[in-house]
Amino acid sequence: MINFDVLAGEKTDQQLWQRIREGDEQAFTIIFERYHRTLYNYGSKLTSNSAIVEDAVQDVFIDVWRLRNNLTDNVTSVKFYLYRALRRRIHLAQDKFPVTEEIAFLTENETPANPANSETILIDVESASRRAKQIQNLLSQLPQRQVEALTLRYFDDFSVEEIAGIMGVSEKSVRNFIYKALTSLRHNRQILIISSLIFCLLGVF
Amino acid sequence: MKHDPYALTELIRSDEFIEWVMRPDASNEKRWQTFLENNPDKKQTVEAAREYVILLAKDTGRDQPTKKQSDRMWNAVESRMHEAENESLAIEEPAKGRMISGWRWMRVAASAALILSIGSVSYWFYYKQSVSGKAPNLAAMQDLKTDKIIQRHNDSDKPMMILLTDGSSVVLQPGGRLSYSEAVNAKRREVALTGKAFFEIVKNKEKPFLVYSYGLATKVLGTSFMIDASEANKDIRVEVKTGTVSVFSINNLDKKEIEEESDKQELTGITLSQDQRIAFSKESGKITKLSAQVLETGDMDILRQEFVFDETPVHEVFRKMEIAYNVQISYDKVQMGNCTLNATLIGQPFKEKLEAICNALDAEYEINDNLVSIVGKGCK
């Protein structure tokens, strides 16, 4: 019975964290399973080199395990901790291989090293997702930090305060990134609507 | 340009607005619907902003790893984990060779560990839930928070079938929008609807099923019914096909009252039974019972559809299902097409109907989006 009670609490991040500190492999596995995908997704916004992202995600988790004895007791948000660690890792890696900066510009025409992408495109052929795809293209034209802020806000569901902490900037800057991104998206969308209208008309005749 | 807190861009980045789109619940649903009622001119802006928030969440989340990449990352982590155990903590150099040599074994061990841990955690989670009420509730709420809300929008000109995790099915008419969470909520099943949809809900007395639409909550324990909550109409209509449904306005209730009302395991308030209909005025919040059915031609195929089969050839049965749910059913027409079926399938969710048919035919089915394949040996 006691055993059940203890383990039932494993559901929350904090409790898992506590158990990792005590060397519980299972808790570690659950945290990995819970966050490695979204971390990878976030990492992909920081560099288009998927090998770097993979390595960085691995390293973040390996560090958590290796340094488990020294992990802070009171982590308010495990998720926040992991994201911030990943960002540092990727920046470190990029300093080592500055070449990747150039690769980032290639993404417009072909998205290399991202099979997940092409898969989704193949599955969704409906108009809604085509529109989404188009907006995604627009996303790829935004400055990296704006995309980063958008990802953390809308996909990862962090608060502006947390995003500021992860990106190492002020909350005001975060709001600014998001605002700028949104205004340029809107601007682009008008062009998009017009061009898709023309497309439809062409299709009719 | 004057500053308008409810302008498109402002809405998209408003924390409260995002909260409502991503995690609609009774209280924020009510708040925003009230806002819309007081500012009808904002309807389009709100709809556009909602679409943006959903698209942004979807598009910024497209770079997730493939299964292969996930496995690779886990293998690397796992191998380093045990390496750290065997040797001292201070190792820095990656051990690529070791990783490959033990790769196959690691892979098996890793998957086993994953499956075991996920399985045991969910077991304990459920176990806890049935034993005591307090702590697991917190866990359930957290789950809801981390789980993504699923938004389905039917922008085609045909009905769209949506299968919910509990086995219920919803046929969403063109222009309709349905949002729900796939998380397992301890107490109730909840969805939010704008537009028109036909619901066939799996019976579960412990977990009432609730539909929120413009201030109206429709609550059922398991039954089939239609809701027309189209944006253009002043009234929302609810029509029951089988079973019993209760409706109540959430406009005058606070959050706690809504929850109380939702969690009751019986149906209170205004209840409707078979073939009864009500209209709910979005403006006044008044619920009016409507008189006997007026047959509207071409309305809601599925609602009017009778699934009563008496020595009906299977190809006709499947044809009927295809039209009602807008799915494609593939089966061996030569072997099965002329088998006949006797069944009354009214009010069951799509899956239950399929199950019943397949049982009778001694066949198996598989659903992939709106493609259903049925494999069987045919009738004797």
C-alpha cells in the first residue's frame, strides 16, 4: 500500500525529479519520454543541423543523470530547466561548428534533415493544412529569435516570463519578438490570400 | 491607429485569449462568449485570432523527431547512463564504439523499460483514482494542462467524422468546429462546439459527456443527438435521436456551479427524450421546447438516417454508412457484398456500429482516418 502511494505521486514532474535525484532510472525514463520530442522540436528552431540538435538533447538528459546527485532540490519547473539547458547546449555546439549558421539560410527551398516535415506534408493534403504549410513557409522567413519565441509561447505553452528566462532576455523583448512576428505574419497573409485567390480563379478556367 | 485591446494582433498574443483557445473550460468559455455577445462585431476577429493561435501552435511544433531519431537519442542516453554507473562520474569523452556494440541489446532493454514504466505509472494512476479522490485529481489536472487540445475544423463541403478516444463519434458538418482534449479526465468528457454536429456517445454513467456551445451546455450520459450551434443563427438547436439529454445555460452560473452541475451523475434541469427538440436563444439565454418535428429536407443526413437492416445486402449497409459518416469503406465485394444483415443500429457511435456489423459477418475492421477496411471470409 505504501509503495502504491509513493509511486502514484510520480505523475508530476517535481516528484519525478525528486526520484531522479535518488537515482530512480524509471523516473528518468519517464521524463525523457515526456520531453525529448518537444525539446528536439525547440532545438530545431535554434539550428537546422539535426545532428547538433540530437546531440544536444542527448547531452541535456545525460547531464541530468550524471549530475543527479547535485540537482537542485526545488526546481519550480522541470520543463523550464530542460529547455534552458538545451538552449545553452546548442549555443555551445554552434560555437564549435560555426558553419551551421550558413546552413540556416538554406532551409527556405529544401528542409534538409527533417523527415518529420515531409511526412506531415504527405499525410495532410487538405486545404486547411496546406494553408498551415504556407504559414509555415512564412515562419521560415522570420528571424530566428522570433520563431523561437513563437514556438515557446504557442507550441510549448510557456509564459512570457518563462520564455524570457529561457532566452536570457527581458520580458519586454519577448513580447516584442512575438509582436513583430505577428505583424509580419499578418502582412504576409494578405498577400497569401490574394495569391491563393488568383490560383483558384486559374483553376476554374 | 487607436489602441484596441481586442484587435486581431492583440488577441493573438493575449494570454487570456490563448488560454481559452488552447484549454477551453466552462469558465473561460463563458467569459469569452459573454464578451462576444456584448461585442457581436468582434466575432470575425475572434474567429480569425483563434485560427492563428491554432495554426501557430501547430506549425511551430512541426519539427519533432522521427521514431528513429527518438530511438537513437534514447539509446545514446541509455548507454551513457550505465557507463556512468560502472565507471566514475567524471567521464567526458563520448563512447561511440561501446554504443554500437551494445546497440541491439540496449534497444530491446530500452523499449522494455519504457513500456514497463509507462504501463506501471498509468496503472498506479488509475488505481489511485479508484481508491481515494484527492491527490490524483491534481495529477489529472496536470495531465490536462500538458496535453494538447485538439481542434478540428471542417472546412470542406462534406460532413467530417471524428472519433473520440472513448469510442464516441461526432459527425461535424461543413463550417463546424470541435475542440476537445484527449487527456483522460477523471470526471467528465468535455468538448466545445460551434456549428452543427451529430453526436453518438458511448454510455458511461460515471463520466457525463458535455458539449459547450455559446453559453449552452448539453449534458448526456450516452445517447445520440444533434446540436446546431451555427454562428449565423440566433438560436442553438438541440434535437435528440435516442436516449435522454439535459441542457442548461451556463451564462448565469459561476465556475463552481457549472462544475457541480456537470459532475452530477444524473440529468437535471431541462431534459429531452427521443425526438424532442429545444431552441436556446444566444441572446437571452432562454430555452424553449419546440413542438413536434418539422421535417427539413436535406437536413442532417445522419440524423434522419435509419440504420435498421432487415435482410439487407451488405453492400447497401456499407453504402449507407459511407454516406452518413462520409467515410470510405473498402471490402471484398465479391465475397461479402451479397451477404445480408439483420440489425438495428440506432444511436450507436460509428465504431459500435462497425463492430456489430463485423460481428455478424465474422469480419475484422481497421480505421485509418476516414478509410475503413474490412476483412472477412464472407458469409456461409
